[in-house]
Amino acid sequence: MYEFMESGSLRDWLYKRSCLEVQNWNRRIQIALDVASGLHYLHNFTDPPYVHKDISSSNVLLSRHFRAKIANFSLARAAEAEEHVNSSLRLALGSKGYMAPEYTEFGLVTLRLIHMLLDPILRSRCSMEVVLRMVRLSLACLQQEPESRPSMAEIVSSLSKIQLDVHRSESVLVRLG
């Protein structure tokens, strides 16, 4: 039995330019935080730990209230099993551009989050400091060496802090306006 995610996939909403629901910084940061929290759970709180291997905007489903859930676990594997998989096979699995850099031939990764952040509608609604923090976090996640990338716990923590700062700044604007 699966929860019905009536708002469809994140990919669908990202391409609906008229949708006000995802033209909001808090909403987008919450979606990123939901996905990061889900991955953090998979990596650290399942026994054995799992690797999803195909995180993409098509595999992020949204509830009526735009809370994100990770979907499509067809390529998910136990992290222990990852150590025994032939590296050439790992290159063939997953959606190119959404796999960890060590799974792609030249480390080419689509910067979907950065694309989301550079949306002209959003840029006008948030400080450049927040944009830069999100871009820095995204780039840190793309480091070639896995040891150089932040852990999912660090990503969840960073996104939570950014979301809190955005919420505070929006509250100040509402009081002043």
C-alpha cells in the first residue's frame, strides 16, 4: 500500500511555470530537505543501509501539501552489496546526471538544484546570500571524491539552517510591509 501523492512528481511542477506553489523559496527548500531527510534515513537508519541510485525530479513525488517523498526504488541496493558490484556495471545503472559522481564516467552531473535556484522568479524573492548558500551546498555535493562530499546528516542540517533563515527573513518582510 502506498500513499497517494496527488501533486505528482517534482519534475512536473518544475516545468509548470505558472505554478505559484513551487515559486516559493520555503517550499523548494522544504522539498530539498524532505529528499535529503529520506536519503539520510536510507543511508543511516535502515539495516542494511541502502543507496537509492536514481534520485531525479521524476522520482520525487509531492503530496497535496507539497511534501516530498522519494519513489522508484528499482535500482536501490544495499550499501554492502555496492562494494561487490563491478564498476563498469555501476556506470550503466541510474539516470545519467542524477547519480553520484563516482558512478558517472566523467563526473558529469546535472545541476538540477542549481537550475531550480537560478529561476528568475525566485531570485527576485530572496537574498543573494541564500542563493549562494544553496549553490555552495549543491557544489559541495558534487565533489568527485565521496569523502569530500558532505554527509546526508550535514546536508539536512545545512538545509534546515537555510530554511530557518529564509523563514525569518520572510517574517521580517511581512512585519515591515
